[in-house]
Amino acid sequence: APATVITPLLFVHLSLPLQVQWLLDNYEGAEGVSLPRCTLYCHYLLHCQDHKLEPVNAASFGKLIRSVFMGLRTRRLGTRGNSKYHYYGLRIKATSSLLRLIDDHQHLALRQQPFSQKNRVKPVLKVEGMSNGMSLGAGQQQGAGLSDISAQVQQYQQFLDASRALPEFPELDLQDRPLPDGIVPEHIAAFQQLYREHCEAILDVMVNLQFTLVETLWKTFWRFSESIDADTLGVHGESEERLPKWYLVVLCKYQPVVHWTRDCDNTLYQTLVEILIPDVLRPIPSALTQAIRNFAKSLESWLTSAMMNIPEEMVRMKVMCAGAFAQTLRRYTSLNHLAQAARAVLQNTAQINQMLSDLNRVDFTNVQEQASWVCGCEDGVIQRLEQDFKQTLQQHNSLEQWAAWLDGVVSQVLKPYPHSPAAFPQAAKLFLLRWSFYSSMVIRDLTLRSAASFGSFHLIRLLYDEYMYYLVEHRVAQAKGETPIAVMGEEEDEEESDEEGVEMTVPSNAAGLGEGEESLEPPIKLARTDPRGLFNTTHTE
């Protein structure tokens, strides 16, 4: 008899008995209990990694579960805004090794609580090759098998905002553009539904600190294959049924879909940032910080690899959004690290007293005269900031009180400027430049005087610069009606178009010069009597 040819599609069908047996070995029907749908899918992804199987998407897996456990019901449980789909009438078997992935408290919650009392109960999962949620180096491949780190991850999860749900995605605006040839509205609706499920799956694995599973989810959604042979698409059976890859590729060239996907990514990534780092000033364990930074380092390469054979328009946009996400994670973890180092300084009475002594020796008049040539800052504003800074330092305020003071400075300075999408961002950026330049002049004076507290001032200056950037970033996002991630990920041509509405003006000494003449001397006297404030922006009509 001729040999049977094992095609990818046939391989999926042949592997189904293994998956069915795995479900029967680990789960059982029971009344009055439920399991989050995302929990089962996370277990399934790990099972596929363990046995080198190609995972199906969440919808296909749901059909498989229903075919094994007949009559299984699905209910949306949890508080409004944080509800999740659960399989009602299903639980993990007492003999299952999966119980090792859930601590005693979560186990009891899953097995004993009535389904109506449950909220968002998450499993704690581990793939060998990860340490405390960290992806290992490229030379250390993920191994097979599971390892119990539930205690550690449970400890890290207290620093997350795991209750945050994924907001609703925006409507897809077709912009009056005709649909591509062969595309009907049902194809767009299928793409939107698949993408929503895909983003929810990413959020679920991120809450569990299973960072490497993000790469798996990306490869599954984009039908990753080393070959462009159409037969290889069989491994993504359910996705192919709902939206064949040919239509997926066509939609990835359709600008309204690309723009909608960008908006969805910005929403997802902003939510993930707020989950992973809900408070940039709150102490975070170094292991969790390093895990997040390692994840950020791998993001773009994972995504680029997963989107092989996807049109360049979609890949470029996706990588741009992922890059902004990665940059934000790096910045916020760095800001958090600076905050913890500065907290120790601000709590040290001897260091604070030395800083006050050194600061009182700074010649602020000379600093102002030098900075005014570039910044054009009003004397009154600078004097108030100087006095407030010294007073706050003298009061031995906490880091959180310093943060409130910095927030007040930003509010005071930006209050006169209209919250327009063009003028406000440029005024905010100009403030950052002037704040940075002026503070660098103070640090320079301390350096020249060999101030004993120079190291403390340098650390505080780094923190305050970063936190100012953080505050301004969020104010600009609010003014533009966007997420901070979207603001950071804007393309250069969009930023340039914003700059057309505002120009930066520096103090001029033209009154003392003939037409066409120039002076190399700083316009000190004019700057010190200039009534203009920290910002000099001229709105062009």
C-alpha cells in the first residue's frame, strides 16, 4: 500500500487525540464551579510547548473543549468592566499536575467558591526556560516541562494591577474607501473579532508574567510559517476557517484596517503598561524589573519574526507601536529605579542638610544670567521655583511629596497655554528643554564648587528630569485625546506637522543693534527685565 503523506492539516487531525486525552486527564465536569476560559488556554499553550505541538487559536480550542465536555456552558463572570468568560461546570482534576501551577488559595477559590462569587482568578504558570517571568538569552532555548514558581509569581503579582480589563476598541473607519477586490464586510468583521480575542489572550498571559507566550500568540495569529507554501496554513485550521490567510494578507494592505490595528495596539499596550507598572514611584522587586526589561528587549524581534510573509505596511506599523511600548517599559523601569535610589537620599537627614548648605552657596543670579540667553526665563518665576525647592528640601519631604511639587510646577507653567493638539505639545516640549538646561546650569555651579553633595544632587536631578518627562508626556496625551503610548509612537512626519503651529522665541537684543548687525554678547540685561515667562511661544496664523 502506498505510504500516507502527512500534510500539516493532517498532522493537526492526528494530534487531536493527544489533545483530547490531555483534556480528559486534567479536567472534569462538576456542578457549581467554573474556570476562566483564558486559564484553560494558557494551560493548553504550555502543553503544546511541552510536546512541540502547533497550538490552535482560542476559538478552535473552545470548540475542542465543547466537543469533549458535552453540554458545557460559558458565562461572563466578574464585576462590570473586569468580567471574563468562564466555563461553568468544569474544574481541574485533583490528580492533575496542573494543580502545581496554582497556589492553595487560588486552588480553593477555583474549586470551592460558587461561580457567582468569583472575580478574575488567575493561574500562575511557568515555562521552563523562563526565570521569574524573564526570557532567557538567545542561546538558552526554552525547554520542555513545567516548573512550580507559583509562590514567586504570586509575590510579584501584588505589584501589578491585575484587575485592569482591556478597554473597548474604537470603531473601524473605512474613510469612504472602497473595499479591496474579493473583500466583503464579513471579512473585516472576522478580522476585528479575531484581533480582539488575540489581544485579550496577550493581556491574560502578561498578567501571569508569561512573557515568552506573547511570541507564541503572535505567531499563531499571523499564521507564522517558515515556508510560503499554502499547505502549511493547515496548522491554523480554525483561523483559516474564520478568515483564510489570503484575506488576512489583503486586509493588511488596506489602510483603514492598518490604522484601526494601530489604534487597537496603542490601547492594548497602554493597558499593559498600566498593569505592569501601575505606579512608577512605588518600589518594584529587581527581579520583576529585570523581567520587564528583558521582555521589552525581545519585543520587536519576536514580532518581526512572527509576521514573516505579512505585508510591509502592517509590519512597519506593528513594529512602530511595539517599539513605543518597549521604549515606555524601559523608561518607566529606569524611572522607578531612580526613584528608589533617590528615596534613600531624601530620607537621609545628614545628606539633606549638606544639600541645603551647598545649594545656598550657588550663585543663582549668575546662573540665571547665563541661562537667560538660551531660555529667556522670567526672574520672578525662577526665584519662586528656587525658593520652593529650598523650602521643600528643608522640610525633609518624602518622594511622594516631591512628586506632588513637580506636578504642581507643570500645572502652573502649562496653565496659560490652550490645550490644542498643536500648541500645547510644543509648549510642553519647550518647557522640558528649558527645565533641563536651567537645572544643568545649577549642577555645573555645584560641580565647579566641588560641592560635597554633588552626587546626591546629580541623582535627584536625573529623577526630576525623568519624572517631568513622564508628567508632560501624560499632559500632552490628555490634550491630544490619545494614550501616552500613541503620543510616543507618533511618526516623525506627524510630529513635524504639529510643529508648524508654534515657533520658539528667545530673548532678542535687536533694539540695541543696527539692522543686520549681530552681537556675540549674551543679552543679559534685557533677559533679566523681560516680562515674558518660562515659555515664549508665538502662534502663527
